[in-house]
Amino acid sequence: MELWNWRSRTRWLIEDGQAPDFKGTPAEEQGFRTFDDIVRHTAKLATQEGTLDKIIDEDFVVFGKPYRDLDSEEWNTVRSITEERHFALNWLCGYAPGNCWDETSTDT
């Protein structure tokens, strides 16, 4: 669930026009220049590790297409589902201070 929430947040960064600053980092040394580079690498790695069953165009598959191709309504639906499930899972795992629902973190 955390990986899906990360993908949603990465899409938000892309939609917001933000660009990563990989200068002088291992990411730059590995050839990453954009968030999409990271998404493509992560999707391939997650498939190899068995975390994702399938990818299309080196991206997570949602509604039979790459995550990056979701329209705004589809993205809002998927984003809402992943955020809520990640939140609930973290609460169930005891990550909320004092078991307080409203203080459950979903940092990725």
C-alpha cells in the first residue's frame, strides 16, 4: 500500500510541475533526471521483486493502463483509495502515537 501511495504522491509532484534535484546524489549517478525516471525504475524493480504483478510502459497498472495515463477523475479515485488504505494500515500496525487515529502518519 505504501508503494501505491508513493506513486500517487509522485504523480502529484509531476502534475505540480516540480522537478527533482538529484545533483550530486546516487540518483544522478544512476542516470535519473526526472520523477518519471524514478517511477519507471521503481515499477520494473517492483515487478522483479513480485510487489507488482504487471506493469505497462514501465508504470503501475490501473484500469488496464499506465498510472501516468489516468485522467483527473481516475487519478482522484485511485489517490483517495490508496491514501485511505495506507492510513488505515499504518493505524492497524500501531504507527499512530498513542494509537490516535488522527495522528497516523503516512509518510513515504
